[in-house]
Amino acid sequence: MFVVVFTMCVCKASVWAEPSPVSEGQPSEIPQEEKTPVINKANEDGELKHTVSAGQSDNTRKEDATPADTTQEEEEPINNDVKEEPPLVKDPLQPYNRAIFTFNDKAYHYFIKPIYTGYNSMIPEKARVSVRNFFTNIKMPVRFFNCLFQGEFKGAGTEFARFVINSTVGVAGFFDPAKSKFHLEKQERDFGQTLAKHKMNSGVYIVWPFLGPSTVRDTVGLAGDAALNPLGWISYFFLTPLEGFGNYSYDTVNDLSIDKGTTYENITKPAIDPYIALQDAYVQNRIKKIKE
Amino acid sequence: MNYRKITSALCIGMLSLAVTSPLLWAGEPGKLLMETIDKGFAILKDPSLKGDEKVQERRQKLWEEISPIFNFEEMSKRALGQHWKGRTPEEKKEFVVLFTNIMKDAYIGKTDTYSGEKVVIVSEKQDKKYATVQTKIITNKGTEISVDYNMLNNPAGCTIYDVIIEGVSLVNNYRSQFNNILIKSSYQELIQKIKAKQS
């Protein structure tokens, strides 16, 4: 019994004791005693805040660098210049992007949202989740191959097992017993991540009509995923372009109706500058997904 | 023989308890956070506060329960980033009030659609000054949303200074917005924009 308790304590202690990863260029061997007075002083007049902020932006700008815990970032040099804090992503196309963002936002509120609200009132949520499961199951090759491309062989195995289970026990993918019964989690892997893992830079920020926020890298990623997506192949060989588009739109609207629409509104509605809020949320979320 | 059986049973019992009950091994910040979340859920589940006509009363009660764990001054400082330092004490005070209102308006209304979501602690770390509690929200559709709470570890108790939802830090999101406005215009114009939003 004591062995068990002891092991637990050791495990826990080791988690805490583990130093957080420190990003490049940061002094990592500064004794704690020296740090403390500096921090306290900084804290009083608020300087720590922007040292932390500068550190985070600097870290995220590298994108693929190891995440530096905020607790480790007090050592960043203090700077007072507004323009020295680098943005998360370069946005030279901002005037164009803002125009497309406004168009998308209007399209969402006046065209797409009414469609999915009507769809919501007709189709119960359970059925919509089943439809999502079905589309998710069909798109398995996208995740499977990207797992392989990223060297995640275990993930690829998980995706393969999920496909077998959900296509059979899950009645052609409408249900997700692989997750609920076998605890096999979906592996969210896309080609944009694959490119990032192979050291491609994110490039400039782009907003596409209807598709929304993206970067150069993620746009190439979208094309890659489209090539891996069986829905694209089915459309190409068996359906007219209009039917193929219909399929794609249905998948998208269904997704929006479950939670993506709410997510979009949660980000843009409380924002002071919705364009920047969405851009920042997109980039931060992508960085997390690439790190995973 | 009997002793061995009893010991092994105890072992298994303790192990399963340790694995199944996150609260059991949750330390101070995690415990505090879960207590606050539970208080919030209790209000949302309270039958006497249900219904559309009770919206304001419910939101108010919820705000009273959960706002003490947030450190709005620290959030405001971080959201304003390097621009905080140049502010006068009055401006700072005003900004904290405005930023608190942004948070309140934005997020307390979201609880109206509460439909049995659960919160579990994934992990927690703490040192002398900071603590991070990683949690996930499990919706009734089975989707999992990762939510991390960054806290200041004060002797008086931990306070949240940032919430990170699916990798998106709330404070960083607002800092990006404020910075973008402040590069092009003055601090007064930023305040005007926030006030316009709230009126």
C-alpha cells in the first residue's frame, strides 16, 4: 500500500519538479534568489506584464519552438516601444483581408446562419451529430495519411482501428463506438500541420471568402487535404460539380449547426476588433494543434 | 494469507480511488477552482433560478459566486501589455472596470445555454508564484474542450489571470486587439471604442 502511495507522490513531485521548457535565447540558469526581487519590482509597476507578453509573442512567432511556460519568462528584456512587440502572424494583406472578413461576417449572419438555424429546428441534435460522425469517418484517410506523414505511427494505427470499428459496429460511421466503447480518440491531423512539422513557415495571413481565416501554409494544407479526402474523389468520379458542392456545403452547414457557429460568435461578438480577435484565435489555436 | 488479501484489496481500492477521483489528488489551486465551478453549476442547476424570466437574477448570482476567483486587475495589466505602464492611476482604475465589464458581458451570458456540461481536471502544476490547472469540459455531445487556467499563487489564495481555451489565451486575444488599435490611434480612442461597445 505504501509503495503505491509513495509512487504517486514521486510521480506528482517529478511533474512539478520538471523544469518547463524554455524557449531559445533565454537564460535558463539564473538562480531563483536573484530572480525574485527583480520580479517583485517589475510586478509593482506593471512591467512584468509586458515582459511576459513580449516573451509570448516572441515564442509564438517561432511557432514551432517549444512552448515556454509563462513562469519562466520573467527574464525577457523589458522594452517600452509599442512597435517592438511582434505580431503572431504577418498580415501585409490586411486591407484586403478585412474586406473579405466583413463579407464573410455578413454572409454568415444574413445567409448561412438562417440556413442552419432552419436546419436546426428540423433535425434533432443527435441526428446532426450522427451526420458529423458519418462525414468524419469518410474523411479518415486525411487523418490517417497525415499521421503517417508526421511520423505518428501510433496515431495512424488508432485511426485505422477507429475506421474499422466505426464502419462496422458504428453502422457505416453514423455512430462513434470507437470513442465511446474503446476510448480511441480521433487524431486531428491535417496537411497544414504536416507542413509545419516539416519546418515550413506559416507565411502571411489570408482570409478566404466563405472558408475564413488561413495562412499560406494552411492554404497549401487545405489543397493537400482535399487531395486526400475521399469525398473529393467520389465527387470527381461519380457526381456532377453541383452535387459535389452540395455535399461539401451540407457537411459544412452541419458542422456549423452543431458548434462551429457558436464558436465563431463567441470569438467575434465580445471583441473590440472582431477581425483581430478571429485572426489571433485562429493563429493561437493552430499553434496549439501543431505542437500536439 | 488473509493479510495479503486485505493488503492487496486496500491497494487496489486506493489506486482506483486515486485514479477515479480527480478531487482527491487535486492540490490547492485545483481544489479552489473546482469548488468555484461546482458553486457555479449549482446555481445553473437550481430549479428556483431556471427559466428566461430569471435570467438577470441567475447571472447576477453566478457573477457573485465566480468573480472573486478572477484577478481582473492582473488580467487588465496583461491585456494592456506594455501600455499599462504609461497610464495614470485613474486611467488604470478605469481600465480595470472596463475590462471587467468586457469579461462579464462576454462570458456570463454564455452560461444561459448550460446543458449538463462537466468539468474534469487533467493536470495541475504550481510553483512559488504561479499555478496552472488544465481542465477539460465534456459537453453532452461528447466533445471535449481543453480549458487551462493560469493563476497567481498568492498566500491569500490563487487567482486566475488568464483562461486558455483550446490553445487560445483570452488575455493574449485582447492584447492583440488593443495593441492593434494602439499602434494606429491613441489610448483615449481605445477607451472610446470599448465604451461604445458597452453602451
